[in-house]
Amino acid sequence: MATRSTQPAASTPNYTGPFITVTFLFGVFGFLTSLNSTLVPYLKSIFELSYGPAMLAAVAWFFAYLVFSVPSAKLIEAVGYKRTMIISLFIMVVGASLFIPAATLVSFKLFMTAIFVLAAGVCALQTSANPYVSILGPEHSAPARLTLAQAFNSLGSALAPVVAGAIILKHKVVLDAVTLATKTVEERFAYKADIASTVLTPYIAIAGALLLLGFAVMLMHLPAIESTRTFRPGEAGDPLLTRSIWSYKHTVLGMVGLFFYVGVEISLAAITINYCQTQGITSVETAGFLLSFFFVLLMIGRFMGSFLMKWIKAEKLLALMGILGVVLLLISMFTHGYVAVWSLVLCGFACSIMYPTIFTLGIAELGPMTSKGSGILNMGNVGGAVIPLLFGALADKVGSIQIAFVVPMICFIYVAYYGLSGYKPTHIAKA
């Protein structure tokens, strides 16, 4: 009797506190990622760029994922999840601080550098936070748990356009290209410097907040959870440990799924403000609100998804959302005005459960290989660098954002495929 009364307490630790802490970090990197998307029209205005080159803000951000995802996984193995989170926050402080000289000198290269360094820290934070949340409990509820955490990521994402619209994108005077061409070199630089200065206050505040957050996490108690997971422990001679992580088909296909998902979300978010303008919505505040609502729908969809996954299998819901995304983009392609814009904004709901669902399906049954799987999956975030660039280049070439929607449509189609078939793990015989 004594054994029965004490066993449950030992087998079901309370992870509520750690879950809340890490969920807050999801909101932080959601805010920063979304804020970076709003820099596309900002950089387009300062440096007189077309859609393609302006998308380099997204390219620089997500290229960091290609470079740092695997090293981040190795860092987790070396120092653990908590220390990796702390290190990543301090790297983010450096990246946010680099926006100060970038704005002061009005340097496009420095802006790209600042974005890249900040994204490197976010990559390490995301590589550690995603599997950590998944591990904080049983495997069968991991998709719902990560979807719930990602809902707060969306809350941070929704706040970013509001900040950008109120501070960064709200210029005192906006000059058209013809008027700007009549100005002297000094006058043009002063005009650009005035616009560039709008990022100083928010990024100084961000750097200070991240510094304080890094020290706060350092002092918090987060349980040390090993890469080996209790539902699939690794032992000497275990064939699971002798396989290359690249031999796990569902993980590799999950990485491709994240490549297309992140690409489509960033492309649609980055183009929303410019798309509003092409559809006759010229108010920056209105466009910023619509972009915010894109992320609000992401958040609502994730809360709903976390609830619905009690009855609907995660992979089926994923396939359904992929199909919904295709339908919405088709509507946006063949309509105009508010109908076209709202069809694009509603894609936020279609995107909602995709990232956490693909991620948890991609690390399913990896056991002690989970941290390596997380690193591989996070490499898929580089889609945020590639897809927006292709999308912007096609929009420039054909002269229409609507025709270029064929690129994100392909992304949604692949996500639907992963939910229908690609998610299935390949099994090996156990010794």
C-alpha cells in the first residue's frame, strides 16, 4: 500500500512552472521574428529596394538557422537545455545592440549583420525550447503541448506589427522616388537617417529586456532533462544509437515540411503591408492591424488546435490546414480589395498548427536522438530565407504579387502531404 501511494508522485513530476517559463520564451522569439518581417517595407523605403532585395531581411534572419541549427543541437548536448537558453539570450542582446550602429550609419550591410546575429540567438533558443517543451510530459500529448506553447509565440508575433506600426513604420515625411531624386546627396542621407533612427528606441529597449531576461532565466529552476527520453531510453548496444539521424525519413521529411511552412508564413507576413497597398489600402495603421490580425489568427488557431487534438489526430489536422491554405490563396489570387487581403490574412489561421505539429511529428520515436533531431528539423527554418526570396523575385518578374502566390501554394501542398503520409516513422528491429 505504501508503495502504491508514493509511486505516482515520483512518476509524474510537476512541470507547470518550467512550462510557463519556456512558454514565455516562445513569446519572445515570436515577437522578434515577426518584428523582423515588418522590416521589409522599412528597408524597402530607406534603401529604395524592389520586392526581391527587400526580402533580404528575411533571408538574413533565416539563413542563420541553416548555419546554427546543428551547432545549437551540439551545444545542448554539451551544456544542457537551460544553459543553451541563457547563452542564446545573451547572443540576442548582441544582435539587438548592433541595430544601433546600423541605424546611425544607415548601413544596409550592418542591418543584415544585426539581423543575422539576432537570429543566431533566436535559432539556439528555439532549438532548445521546442524539444524541451515536448519532453516536459508524455510523448502522446507532445503535439498539443507544443501547439499551446506556440500559441504564445503567436501572441508575441501579433504584438510586433503593432509596435512597428506605431514606432518603426510611422514616418514623419514620406517622399516618393521622383521627389527624392531631386534632393542632394546630403539631403537624401538626412532623410534616410531620419527614417533609420526610428529603430533605435525599440531595439535599445529590446537589448535591455533580453539582458535582464537572460539573468532571470539563469536564476530560475528548470529541471535538467536529458536528451534520452523516459519513454524510449537508450542503452549500450541499442541499434537506435548507431543510426545516422539522416536515416530517419519522417525527421528529414519534417525538416522539408518546416522549410516550406516557415517559408510560406514569413513570405505572407512580409508581403502583407505591401499587398494591402496594391489593393488600395494605403493606411500604414490599417495595414499594420491586418498584419497583426494574421498573427492573432495564428494564436487562435493554435489554442483551438491544442484543444481539438484531444479528438482529432494531429497529422489529420495538419493535412486539413494545408488544404485550407491552398484554397485561401486561390481566392486571394482571383479577387481584389478587402476580399483579396482578408483571404491572405486568413492564411494565418491555416498556418497556425503547422510548425508545432510538424516539429513534434518529426521528433517522434527518436528517443535519445531527440536533440539531434531537433537540430535537423530547425535547419528547415532556412525556408524563411529561401522561399520569401523566390516569392519576391517572382513578384518582381511578373509584376504581380497575386500571380506569385503560386510559390506559397506549393508550400501548403507539401505540408498537406506530410500530414497525409510523410509523418510516418520508419521502424527498425530492436536488439
